[in-house]
Amino acid sequence: MQNYCKTIGALAAASALVAGNASAEVEYTLGTGYTSEYIFRGENLGQDLVEASASASTEWNGLGLSAGAWYGSYDDAENDVDELDLFTEASKDLGFVTAALGYIYYMNETSGNTNLVDDTQEVYVKFSRDLGFANAYAA
């Protein structure tokens, strides 16, 4: 739990620096929800997912910048599981397509004696395009 506080503190400090720039327009998003099943990439991880999220985005020198956090709490077959995902992304509109580079850190904690899901992280590259009637992307 102490690592969560340190990471959230660092994220809050970084957000304050971005918000302090008077020339940048920063958009914030807050969300909350409940889902009876937590399905991630086709796998049912558990039941009764309660989630909350916060993110901020801005544009700087032609780059789209965003960062945020997602927290979920759910029950698997034997444990209560808490997950905190921290993410950031930089994107550039190239005209015909938008290219993005992002990073996600997944922190997991279970109520049982062992942590069933290890903390992990990923870096991704994404290409997207607005087709007018739908958004298409590959990551």
C-alpha cells in the first residue's frame, strides 16, 4: 500500500506541473462504475468489479499527452483483488493516421496469503484513424 501512495503522490505532483502551465489547455476525466464480471482481454478475472478512474490530457508542441489512473476492486474464486493501473501516452497526428506510444503499469494486490497476479507493465504502439462512421486502430 505504501508504494501506491508514493506512486499516486508522484502522479499528483506531475499533474500539478501540467496544470500550472497557463498556456496549455488541460482536459480532465473522472469515471466510476460497476460490472458484474471483470473480463480483460477475453479472460474472466472475477466478479463484482467496482472501478474508478481519473485522467488528464493536453497538447504540447503538436504532441497529444495524456496520463491517468484506473482502480478496480473485484472478487476472484478465492480472494478479493485490488488493481491499480497507471498509464501515460504521447500521440502525434500525422494527417492520414495518428501514431501513439504508451506505457501502462499494472499493480495487483490480493487479500489471500499469496498474490495470484503479479505486477506487470507494458509499452505499446498504436495507430488510429477516424473514418467518420467509426474509429479504426491497431496496437
